[in-house]
Amino acid sequence: MNVKILGTAAAALLIAVSCQPKKAENVEEVVDGMEMSTPAEISIEKFTDSPAYASSSLTLKNPSNTTIGKAGEVDFAFDVKDYMLGEVTERNGMAANLANSDKGQHIHFILDNEPYSAHYEPEFKREMPEGTHYLVAFLSRSYHESVKNANSFIAKKMVVGNASDDMNVDFDKPTMIYSRPKGEYTGADTENLLLDFFLLNTTLSEDGNKVRATINGQEFMITEWAPYVIKGLPKGEVTVKLELLDADGNLIPGGFNDVTRTVTLKD
């Protein structure tokens, strides 16, 4: 199934992304009345080779109360069903070329929209500072692709000690959670980077909400919630920005819906 991606320099230019590798075409843009050619070497490609884990689930057992009396170390305990933490995910097709954790499948634990921490056991401790916090956690394959079903995640607002100004987040409204790429990549892992995010209370479509991915300044409009592979990146620092947009191209309000991260690619 083809996925349509909006190209860089012209708002009406649509680039079809199929299951075959494809680089974005060069596009023409007008700058101060002059037509200029902009090279476009980065591409993104959807893949569907992952095991679905449609019946897997994640629930939070502890803390059972989302109000915690004081700052400090908190014991977290999750209940995981129909999913084996610590097991290396079967890697077929494009997934075989992605950076992979030899520690196996895990939980992506995201607090206040910061980069996730990976947890290979269902119980662990985390330091929780005082204030209002927003927790998202979801099941992840060993190559860091999120499991996307109605029961594979938790999303909770938590208050530790005295409440403080929050982040304008409402988990009952359309919300995008950034996941990958993350950190540092070396060697062959730099050739194929996983682009992955989690969605709450929304779908994506050509005439509805979309995710705009801006990678080193080059824009792609994503109209289907799926994992993607970024190719053609240069070595060095790479900037990835994800935005959840409405049908008119406006940013949907929400503290998680506009995220910029920098990752590093090395030989």
C-alpha cells in the first residue's frame, strides 16, 4: 500500500512512497524571484515486516495512585501480557537492517516528553522530581519499533508533591509521542534509521491529521501511522522534528505535539 509524503519545497507536491526504496526528487523553489534547484537526498520509506503483537498489552500496577506525596525514588511495576520482555524480536525484511538491542524487547518509558529510557524488566525505580508530570510507556520491539495497538501503552498525568505549571498536555485529545531516532549511531546502523512515534486519539490520512517530519531541513508529510526508515543521511549531527498537524496544516495544540531531537551518526 502506497503512502503519500509531502515534499520539501512546494506545499502541493506529493511524493508517493511505496514498498520499494525511493529517494525524494529534486524540487524547484522560487527565492527572490529566481528559480533554484534544491537537492533532496534524504528519503523515508514505510515498512510492514514486523510481527504485529496485536494482542499484547501493558498496564501500570504501581504506583496505583497518580498523586505521590513527595519527590524521590518511585517504584514502577508493569503488567505485561502476551509479550516477552528480553526476547530478541524476529527481524525480517527492512527490520533486519535497523539498530537492534541484543537485550531484547523492552518498555519505552517517556516522562515529560524527554527521550525514552528502555526497561527490559517490568519492575524498576525512577527518580521523580516534584511537580506535574506526564508519563507515556509502550511496548517496544528489540529494534525499538513501538507496538501499536489499543492496549500496548499507558498514558497518565502524575503529580508529585506540590503541583506546578503543567505542559499543556491532555491525553484525551490528539497527542503525538516522539520515540525514534534517538542517540548515537555508528557503522552500518547509520544507513537505516527507524522513524517511529506513538499516537493517541487520532488517525492520520491525506485529508485529515498528519505528521510532518522535518529531517535536516527536508520536509515529509506522513499520512499513515506506521514505522518508517530514514535513508541517505550524512554523517554528523542530524536534526529530526516531528509535528502533529490538523487537516489545514496547523499545529494541533499539545505539549508533546511539536518535538525536535538531534542524533549523531558516526563511521
